[in-house]
Amino acid sequence: MQGRKTFTPGIDKAADFIAAEFAKSKLAFFNNSSSYFQDIIMTKAKPLDISGTLDTETLSSSNVAANTTMADLHISSLQDYEVVVVKKEDDFNKTVFPLFDREKNLLILVDTAHAARFARMKRFAGNAKFATAVSQIFILTANLNPTSIHLHVKNELTEQKLKNVVAVIPGKTKKDEYVVFGGHYDHLGIGKPDAKGDSIYNGANDDAAGTTAVMMLAKYFSTQKDNERTLIFVAFTAEEIGGYGSRYFSKQLNPDKVVAMFNIEMIGTTSKWGTNSAYITGYEKSDMGKILQANLTGSKFHFEPDPYPKQNLFYRSDNATLAALGVPAHTISTSKMEEVPNNEPNYHKQSDDISTLDMNNMAEIIKAIAISSKTIVSGKDTPTRVEKEK
């Protein structure tokens, strides 16, 4: 589907395919919906004019990135915004990207040493987002201690639509207790051709593999008909541009009623331990991993704690929003995320296509998730909660 980029015909066709698979499994719709689609309205802001001064320095589109959905934004005082400084020695990604999720007016002054990363970040700031009355304004400057600001940002606003694909198997005796199985179905779309002339970022492992697992698990549990808790199966949109699909989904249900979430992300290759293994992000944050492993006693499959803590994977996928609300929401993956030398050679590249996937191992992972989740699905086991984010 030409890389399933958000806001393209390809991702809509993928959504139709997933919905058709849910229909084949005779799954119910989520809440009061009349379809498997969960519609999401986003706002795209296209800058028409960015002008002003920071002390005596001229501000323009070259050194300002505005993460805002305001049509006409004026800033005339530093006191109107919380000022955040990103120094030369700071880790740019770890400092800057969490600021996009702050529900607060922020003025972020970024040292010019980060000029290259700032340019890449500007594209992210221009993505469509949920409409909000707060803004984050990023300024690339050597003046990290200004005394005055005058800034005008004028935008052209347009609405853009996305959709999650969601299906349900109602529980028998514990209908108000939910177990979620999810994975994102969007990817990066079409980019510059590589050395082989391939311009399509297929996203077979990231995350058609996880989406496939969600569809197969839905099919499996629909035939078992023994779930005491309600099971929710969701293919998330817009993970690659900020996790908007999972963020929207998380607001549509009471997190206190979500007993567990299985987020399945990149399971098409073997893990660092080889076949019949996968890792669980945030393993130490609840006892869910221990429950899953106990249910696999006697099998050759084993789950492991996340071996890449420096990558902060627990907060980088679609489990993050529910986890922040206290849900034992964990990602299951096999992706090798070291920087070097044994990382995934096809990660976020055109070469991430179906020929690179280990289908037999992927099938074993899906089976292991089905088997290991049984006592949670049946209501026998309830994982401990994750500490809520403050």
C-alpha cells in the first residue's frame, strides 16, 4: 500500500483490509460504533507568516518552528510562556521531543549547535495534530537568555482525518474488564529512492508484522469463545508521526477498567536470543511478564526483559499512553535496537519488505502471546498496575 503513510489512499486501503479481516472473524464493534473505524480529526497548520524579534535578533521561518493549531498567534512577553533552554551539551532528542506532549505554552530556546537536528524537528512540528489552545514555540538561537520577544505566527488551518480500526469480543462474566491487543498499521510512505531505485518504505516488520498478529489473535480468540474479560483488538494509526492513534484510543475508555495491554511491535525478525523468544518493554514495571512466562512453562518459548533500556522503548510505542495512566501496557518485540553492530538493518528503510521476515518464528511468537495471555483473558490473573506518570 505504498508504505501506508498517514493521509494517503494506501493507508485507507490497509484499514479496509484490516476491517474485512475483523468481519471474517465476526467481531463486534467498539462501544456504540456502527463500523470498525474509529474516526479521528486532526488539524494541519501551514505557516503563512512567521516574523518578529528576540531582543534584536530577527525571527522568521528559518529559525522558528511553531507546534501550534492556532490560526493567529501573537507573543509579546516572555512571561506568557514557560521558557525552556536546550543547551549545546544537552541531548536534543531526549530534551526536545517530550515537550511536544506538554499541555502548556512553552517557548523553547535551542542552541545553534543543534541546527541540523532543529531542521529535522521542524518537519515534525509541522505534522497534523489534535487541536489545542496551547503552543510550543521552538527558536534556534545563540541568545539563550533574552529579555524580550515579539513574535507573530499566522497559519492556514485544515482538518485532516485518520482512523483506528477497532474490534471487540465481549467478555462473558467480566464484560467491564478489558484486555487490549494492539499494533500500528501506518508507516512512512514514499521517500527518496535508495541505491536500487526503491522509493517505497514498505514497513513489513514495522509494523505490518504486529498488525498481522493482532488480526490472527482476534481470529483465534473468536473461535475459542472462552474469554471472561472483554477483548479489544486495535490497529493504530499515526504511530510514526506522534502516536496519535493510540493517544486518541486511550481517551475513549476508562483506563481503570483496562486490565492489560499487549502492544505488538516488530516481531518479524529473530531477537538477540534467536528463535522462540521475544522481549517485553517495561518488564520491571508490573508483573505481567512473569504471568506470561509462567503460562509458557514447559514450552520452548521464552520472554525476556527489554535488553535496550537506553533506547527508552517503553515510552516509544503505542503502549505509552495507557501505561502513563497506570495500565500494565507493554510492548512485545524482537527488534534488535542496539546502535551497532547488531541492529535491524532494514529499520525505517525501503528494504523492510516481506522477504526479510521469518514467518515461522513470527507464527511461534503469535502462538506464545495467545497461550501466555490465557489466564489474563480468562480472569484468573490480574497484572499489577504500572505507576502513573505524575
